[in-house]
Amino acid sequence: MAARKRPDADRLPISQRIDNRMDNPKRRRLTPTDWAIKGELFLNCSCTVFCPCVVSLGKHPPTEGHCHAWMAIAIDEGHYEGEDLSGLNVGLLVDIPGRMAEGNWKVAAYVDERASGKAYNGILQIFSGQAGGTTGLFTMLVSEIIGAEREKVEIVREGNRRAIYIGRKINGEIELMEGADKEHPVMVSNSKYWMGPDIIAAFGRKSRVRDYGRVWDFDGKSAEVCPINWSGGK
């Protein structure tokens, strides 16, 4: 009996994704492109207290010596070379062996299944750093892109709660830390952190990663939320 052909699921053809055979990003050339994203990024990582990378700009070691994390990006408004990105969601699996600023990141990307072909490719160009601009530093920090795929990426933003759900691969829920003024969360302001100047402190509520051989649990670990306003330019 002939082997059953695996149905076309979430892994895309090489022509439509950044795949494992991509050249080392340190040899990748930037192609500055007209793009912009406004929205919110939030994440949960393996640090046991608030991530030291924010105030040290990635120079201080993570509390556990390594950084394992998921990131969620909700694009409220955005475009890539004229293609609308508004309303799309992106998830990232990030594996960093030491100090954030020293690079050697391994990253997997999950792009909203609702994205058009051009939007999908544009998002991968942005988050690989190839599109230049705000995320251009990724060409030096990311040493390996371990996968990229279309997925149903569900993002929830309700009050002090944030969550991302990507099938059984990433299920992350975080909660903003309550400050003395309950209307104003605990935050680091006016920083030079790459994501943005204002970083809101949070913590993991129920956080699981199960993909690409990674089995991570971030319950009670460091989390953060950041309004983003990123762009590139020719």
C-alpha cells in the first residue's frame, strides 16, 4: 500500500516561508523596505524575576543563565509595501542561550492564517530583520530560524490580562502587576530598550510551550507588555 501523503497543514512550501536552510543571518543583507507596525507586544520568559534585559539593554545575563520565551504581537495598524497588516497576529518562540545582546537566538515564527501571501512574506521579512528599520538588529541577533508557519494565532487583551493561543504549541496567559495606583500598572519608562521606551511589568499565569522539541513552562515567571510603534524605510 502506498504511503499516505501528509496533508498540507501548517508547514508551508519553502517558497512561502523562511526555512531552516536560510543563510546565517550574520551574512544576510538588509533590504530596507517601507513598512510600519503599531500595536502591542507581550511576552513571557524563563526569568524568575522581572527580566534584567530591559534595564541592562540585553547586557545582563538572564536570571537562569538562558532566556526561553514566547512573544505575541498584535498588529492594530500596519502595512508592508502597501499591503495592509492591520488586525493580524504573530507569535514567536525564542530560544537565547545567554545574554540577549550577545545573539545566537533561535526563533520560530507563527503567522496569522488570515494573512495574504504578501502580508505573510512581509511579516517574515520584518521579523527576520531583513526589512530593516526597528527590527533590523535581528539580522545580527538571530543565528537560526528554526521554522515559520501559518497558524491560527489567537490573542486576547482584556484589562490586566493578556493571552496567546496557538493550537497546542503555545498557550500563554499573563497578568499585569498592580501598582500603588491601581489605574497605573508597574512599569519601566523612558528606557532605550529595543521594543519601546515603556515596558509594563507582568507575570505568567498559565504558560506552556510545546513545539520544535521545546517543552517550557513559565507559570509565575517574568512577563512584560509593550506598546509598539515600529517602522522601516527605504
